[in-house]
Amino acid sequence: MPSLPQRYRHSFGRFLIWLVPCASDRVEPIGLYIGHPRMFLSVFDVFKIGIGPSSSHTMGPMSAANRFLELMLSDDWPRPSGAAVSAIKVSLHGSLAFTGIGHGSGKAVVLGLTGEKPDQVDPDAMDGIIAEVERTGLVKPAGHPSYAFRPNEDLVFDKKNPLPGHANGMTFSAYDNQGRMLLKRIYYSVGGGFVVTDTELDAMRQRGKTVDNGPKVPYPFATAKEMLDMAARSGRTIAQMKRANEETVMSRDVLNSRLDQIWDAMNGCIERGLKGEGIMPGGLKVRRRARSIHDKLNAEWRSNRLNPVLANDWLSVYAMAVNEENAVGGRVVTAPTNGAAGVVPATVRYFRHFHEDASVDDVRDFLLTAAAIGGIIKHNASISGAEVGCQGEVGSAAAMAAAGLAAVMGGSPAQVENAAEIALEHHLGMTCDPVAGLVQVPCIERNALGAVKAVTAASLALKGDGEHFVPLDACIETMRQTGNDMSEKYKETSTGGLAVNVVEC
């Protein structure tokens, strides 16, 4: 795979907040240096309802297609007099090209161009929508005329020409009926379903100053140290500070309702995954296992037989249920990505399963705390496997889950930060090497192990007093540096690691 420019190998998730160019040609988060009065990444930016199998490779391209449709109807581009768009073409680059087929990127583009949105599309209707486009060679989004789009010809997986801004690049082009290009836009899917244009990236780099990222909030922590300092000064928990920030833009009732909606979607995904059977699509012939394991665990539960690894078994089956559902393109919640979507729900479900006093408020505090940690990681490093490997996906998810569990188990802010650090530290260096470009092997089991590590990390932290040797901020920076140094073949391209060392593939 062609090498990406060095300056673009840092976290572009941070571009959603602030960037400043430095003399070393590195892109750094300006908030770390000059203050950040508007540091605000909502819990609903971290947790987003969508479809599998990948937030960056499925939800991102679908959202990019939505944005392109909106642009075509707007006056925000120099439309030639009398010209009308009659055809659309799309090319996928970098990691999207290498693993886009296995990750459903092409299907996501088709769905997006028909007007379907990640949080609203009916998973059961997707195949029919795609088949209709393939049959007719047309996309017919609501409010638009029909556009010619033949997926086999007009959707290109370009493995030779990576775009300079990010490993997950896309180009959308619109043509008139004479074949003249009228409009072209480049989009980057930067992890967790976030999409940004190349011009947005350039504008932020050129301004070299903070980007207005929302309202002023009472607790604008951008690092774990700031989070702990604010908690100490205010006497509030991390969840309480995060709640106060969210309530600057919505009422408490709305916040609670939306948090409950996120958990309902997570729990619903677990339930669907525990009922699913059969072979997952993609050609690896991997069989869904969550249901059979769940049946065995229920039998053991009813028999009261001693099982020394019972807690781990339940954690694992919940995580596997989510990620099997994700692998077949079902409805999931990015947490913080689809590839790592099983860790947080499994840990919440485990907590509710084994703690009789678990309440609705506990689940809300869990999600708020987890989102606070996820926001810090995204701001200062990355949650994208295409940028830093799976340490940024399952590692971040484990840190978030560990923090959430420690919080609802009565941990202090220092213990919560310690739990997140332990979980992340022991994912450092983890590669993203999906076999055949599918989010199945090793991704499904990796989520199970991430959940186990999260619970272990929370337990260790709660047995201490919050004092520990490696600060979470240092661990996050180490992850960023490790990802920067990691070979591109280990960053969601399926050109190294397990992806090329499994004989059957």
C-alpha cells in the first residue's frame, strides 16, 4: 500500500475540535497548549445508533453520501447555468479500498445515495434497496430527481491512490447528461462515524486557532488531568460534570431520555445477538456462537453448578452477541466504534446481571463517564483502527467501560481514571488486521476479551486509592505515538498480521 504522508498519520478525530500547525510538521491539538473554552464532545457523538459492520467504513461512507446529496440541492457550489446533475460516481481510497468490500463500504455508499441514514435505515430492507439500484442503475433519493449510478461501474475501490488527509478517503463526483463533471467533493471518515471534508480539514489547519465546537460548558476538560482537577475543585463526579456539560444544550429530561434510548439500543442489540444463528456473510463461513453459549450458561445458572469463570463467560457472550450482530450488518451503537461496539454494552449488562441494586441512574452515569473518557481519547489520540490500529478501537472501548464500571461501583474520580488507564495500557500496540477485511476474525472475540479486561481493570483500580504510576494522559499519548509508528499494513488494511497468516484465507 502506498505510504501516507507522515503529517497525516496522527489522529484526525482531533480535527473535529482544534488543530494548530507546528514547526515540526506535526498536527497537534491546540487545546493542550492555549486553553479550550469550548471543549465539548457530546455523549451522543461518542455513542451513535447506526448499522454494522463498521462505523468508519459503513456509517461514515453512508453519511458522506448523505452530505453529498444535500450539497447537490444547495447553492453552496458554482452550478453552471442550466446544468443539471444526471449521474454520480464514487471512489473509495486507502483503508476503505482495501477492506471496504468486507466492511460493507460499497453497500453503505449505495444506501446513502438513496437517502438512507445510518440511524434510520431498516437493516431488513437494505438488501432489497441495493438490489433495486443494481437492477435499474439508478438512485432515487427523496426530494431529488433520479441519478444514474451503476455500482459495478460507478463505485471504484482505488487501492493505488490514497488521499492525503486520512486513511479513510472518499471522492464523490456529479455529472451532467453530457458526461461533464459539475461537482466533486472529498470526504474523510475519521472514526466513530464522523465525516469531514478535505476543505474543512484545510480550513482548520490554516486558521491555526480554536474551532467553535459548541457551547461554553462549565467543565471543559480536554485531558484526564484537567478532568481530575475540575472534579477535585468542584466536588463532583465525572458523570456529574459530564451531565452539567450536556445540560447546557438540552434539558435533564431530554438528556435522560436520550441516554435511555442509547442503552435500549445497546441492550436490544445484545438480545438480537443472543437469538441469532447460522453462518455470517462474507465467505469465511464463521458460525454465530453467542446463542449456543448463552443457552449453556442459562442451563448452568439454573442448575447452580459451580463455574469459576462464570462472570467472564457472561461478559464474553454479551460482547460476542453484539459483535456478531454487527458483523451481519445489524443495528448497533458505536461505542466508540462499531468494531468495538460490544465492550461497553457487555460491561453494562454484566453490571446489571450481577448487581441486584443496579438502577437506571447507574446506567446513565456509566454512559456519561464512559463518554467522558472516550472524548479525551478521541481529542488527544484516535479511536480509528485505520489510524492507530485496534488499540484505538477495542483499547479505547475497554478504557471507557472500565471507567464506567468503576464509577457506578462507587469509585472516586481518581480510581475511575486509574481504571481507564489500566484497561488502555494493556491494549497498547494492538493491531487492526481483520481476516478477509471482515469484522469477524479476530474482532468478535477481541471484544469479549476487551470486556474482560475492562472489568479486571475496574476491579484493580477499586482496590487501590487512585494513586498509580502511569497517568491516563501519558497512556493516551503513548497510544498515539504507537499508532503513528505502526506499519500501515496493521491498520485496517488486511495486508498484514492475521489477515495474511490464516491458511484458509
